[in-house]
Amino acid sequence: MLAAVLILAVCGTILIIVLPQPGEPFTELYLLGASGKASDYPTNLTVGQKANVTVGVVNHENADVDYTLVATLANKTISNQSFGLANTQQWQGSISFTATTRGSGQKIGV
């Protein structure tokens, strides 16, 4: 009886190591500044000045997923892109925008 329990425990351990359970599914979203790093974002623009940011999406949902990325500035859509990603696949795109109004604290929504 003890030998049977020991064999089952060893088999169970081997299965856990060989067939790990997937983690909780999630989507990774990130922004990169002009240098291609998570810094140097455009923060001080004059009206009419153009700026760019890079947006990245990585699928960790353990399935194929269709995404729609909508970026807004001052409650107006400045970019609308749709794309599909397989599990662990990554997408990057550039979003260009122009400052249209004066004021501090304006943010881009993604």
C-alpha cells in the first residue's frame, strides 16, 4: 500500500513538472517614448507641435485574440487600429498626435 502511494506521488510530481498549468491569462500593454524605452514621453508640447509614442501589445491570454486599440486626446479619437494576435505574439505601432489646445495635465488615453 505504501509503495502504491509512493509511486502515485512520484508520477504526480513528474506530471506537474512536465505539464505545467498555464498562469492566469492577461494582455500586456506598454508605451515607449522617442528613445524606444519606457521613458522620454512627450510631456511639454506647444499648440500645433507633433509628437509620437510607440504602443505595444503582447497576448498572454492562452488563445488567439482580436484587439482594437483606440487612442484619445481631449476626448477625441486620434488612432483606431484593429489586429489579431496568437498567444505570446506581440504587436507594436506608432501613434502620432498634434497638440491642439493649450493647458496642462492633458493626457493620451489608450
